[in-house]
Amino acid sequence: MDWIVAPDRDGRGLPDVVPSLLGALGVDGCTDTIGFPECRSAAVLLVDGMGWELLREHAADAPYLASLLGAPPLTAGFPTTTATSITSLGTGRCAGEHGVVGYTFAEPGGGLLHPLSWSTHGTAEDAAGHRRSLLRRWPPERAQPEPTAMDRAAAAGIDVRIAVPADFHDTGLTRAALRGARFRGTHALGDLAAELLTALHADGPALCYGYHGHLDMLGHQHGPGSLPWRLQLAQVDRLVAAVAERLPASAVLAVVADHGMVGIDREQVLDADREPALREGVRLLGGEVRARHVYAEPGAREDVLAAWRETIGDRGAVLTGEQAIDEGWFGPVVTDDVRPRIGDVLAVMRESGVIRSVVEPGESSLRGQHGSLTAAEQLVPVLIAGGRG
């Protein structure tokens, strides 16, 4: 499995970004393992879906971002999906500790949680648009009870803000991953840039997290590297350049991503809703097209493991949850509370994917996908501007 890029264990992963920025800000007990310049204020902008390999391949469309490509890439973690990565960034912890272990995963009530909406997932009723909120039955503060990196920054006297789309206010994922920061809702590139700059010009030490999601959206719809995707990348390039040229002295702007993306040939995918071998003995099927959590019926794990291995073959890797934990995919620690959220069997894809055409018709139709451990999905840039004034 030489195609698998495992999460970094030496301080260059997404969970290390905010603690490293706090170290650059001089917060006691925080160590900068990434190499940010010392600064008085800092902002981290996450561009959803801007993988390191994609940025290098399309550097001509993003000349300013490409000019910042000097540092080695970070690893996103596992799985390489937005909900997991944002929680890793916001908490400074890997998935084995923060517990957001996938696009969907098992929740204590016996179903699947979709953390982006903090609602049920995985039934025909859900596919029809009738997902049920789990905010009351399984509050984010219970699912992810550890202090976030934003909490720790605020406790150290840092002015902490998040500049994210206005409809992210008080969502389950925001509460799980980013609580402790002042919320600043944004609507377009202009007010995202303005919020970042306002924070960076604050009177005292400040930290601001910003999020841009449209590159990922167009990658899913049209494919990574498509013309719409490239034109959106050019807009991101201008956004970052506009913020960078207005940075105050001793301010740092760090641009990162939550994952990369690969194109999928929809004629070559496996369909778990129509393939009996992928359903036999399966209690729940979570994750996403490129990385599946498979929860077996009692006593059926070995049969499920064998069936998935035979069906997937050399298109991916199929292993037990314990093997993935031992490999460190979920980080150095997997807590007792988090272990039941991880599949009995995991399937990560080298090529193609495992769709669910009946239960996940929207997700199954997308041209661009992510979640697995290829370099194209795992490696993300860390681009640093400013901080030397």
C-alpha cells in the first residue's frame, strides 16, 4: 500500500496549525512546530478543497499563492474530509480525540451522524430531505467535550474571532470545533477579507480563523482542475493577495486547506446499494465515496471484511478499525468514547469509489471526491505571508 500517505506525527499536520500560531504569538505552553514568524496578530484562512498537488499543478491560475509554496505541505489527517479537518484545526487535536471521525459516522442512538448538518444520515428518509437534527439528543459539547484551541487562545488573552458564512452560526460543527471564538458572519469574498483584516489590525494580540468554501463546491460539481474550478482558484488568489498587501506590521496570514480532491469516473464506481456483497452483514455504512466506515452486524465482522476485500480488490485497501487505529490514522490517541464511532471495517480507495445511489444520490453523482489517503487528498499547503515587520 505504497500509495497511502499517513497523517504526519511530527508536528506538520492540520491539528498543529493553531497551536503553532499561538506559539508564534508568544502564548505560554504553545510550541510552533510549523515555522511561523513571530507576530502580534495572526489569521488562518482555510480554503476548502485546495490540495497541495492541485495548487502546484495549476500554479499559473494562482500566481500569488504559488509564490508562497516554499514550505513542505501539511497532512490533513484521516479521513480527508471537511468536518474532520475543521475540527482538527479548531481543536488542535486529531480525530481519535475530538471524535469527528468522518463525513458520517455512528452515533450513540444507533444511527449515523452527518456532522456538517448535525443530523441523521443514511436512510431513504434522509435522502428525501427529511434528516432529523441531533442537536438536542447528542449535543456537540457532549460529542466533542474537550476545550478547543480557540478556548485556549481566549483564556490566554487573545482576541479570537471566526469569519465564516453567516449560516454557520450556532451549527453543531461550529459548536464542536470552533467554540470559544467571537462569531463574525460573512456573505462574500469582500466581507471575508474585511473581517480578516479587521482582526489583524486589532489593538491587542488577535487570532482570526476564516473559511472559503466555493472552490470545493465547484470541484465536487465540475471536477478539480475544470475551468470553473480554475477560475474560482484565481478568485481565491486575488483574495489572498488583497489581504496580504494590507497586512499590518507583525501580522501573519496563513493559508491552509482541509483536503485535496480527485476526479472520479462515475462509470467505474462500486455501488453499495446495488452490490449484495457490500451489504451482507452490514449494520450501518458511513463515511463517504472515497473512505467508508463499515459497521458490521454482531459476529459478522470477518465475513464483512473478506467480502469487501474481495469486491474492492486492488482499487483500494480494506482493513479493520483496529488496524487503522494501530497505523495511527486517527492520531496517537483514540479515546474510549471515540472508538465506537470508527467502523469495524474501513475501506479507503486508491482509485474509483464506493457510492450509495439510493441513500446518497447527491453525493454519489459528484465528479470530484475526497476522503482517502492518496497524496492528492492528504497533502495540503501552508502558505505564509507577513510577520516580518
